[in-house]
Amino acid sequence: MTDRVIERFLESMVGHDWATFEQCLADDFTRVGPYGDTYSSKADYVKFLSELMPTLAGYEMQVTRVSYADGVAFAELSETVEVDGQLLRTPECLSFDLADDGKIARVEVFTQTRAPV
């Protein structure tokens, strides 16, 4: 499962392939969002995203880089959504802890913010 698990996770999220998305996650899974919002179960996180993603107008993800190291991985990407008729692009870095079987045990989302102009 280790081979390209992060890429499969991201591709299945964008493609709304929730069965594949869920297969990427360890049974003991936690997601911590950019505002400290936490999902402490695989089922809750899949439910959250499967309900949210279809509602995001103009959604697009661009992955810049995925890196793997001993039991961890990082994905640099940007997500774009339409807000009030304008496209809003958010650069992010996701950090992943991988379980012994290569599935994702934990993901933390870090967003890049810019000072107001």
C-alpha cells in the first residue's frame, strides 16, 4: 500500500472516488486541519469530505511535490475554489504519518497565509 499512497489519496479526493480514498487511510486515523479542526476517525473524515467536495464551486488542486521519508510524507499543493465569483487559491503543505502497512495514519494541513494589503 505504501507505493504512491499520497498520490492516490489526493487523486481520489479530487475525483470523488471515496472507496479508493478510504482505502488509503489506516483504521486508526486522525486529520488535523489548518484551524485545529480534528477528525479522529476514518469514517468521520470520509463523510466530511464526501459531503463537502461536491459543493465547492470551481474546485481545483495543483500538486507541486510529494516527498516520502522514513514513515512520513509531505505534499505541497494549492487548492482553488470560487468564493463570491472570485477564484481563491490557497497554497498548502500536508504532512502525513504513515502506518506500518503504508496507509495514512495522520494528516495535518498547513495553509500559507498572506498579510492583508
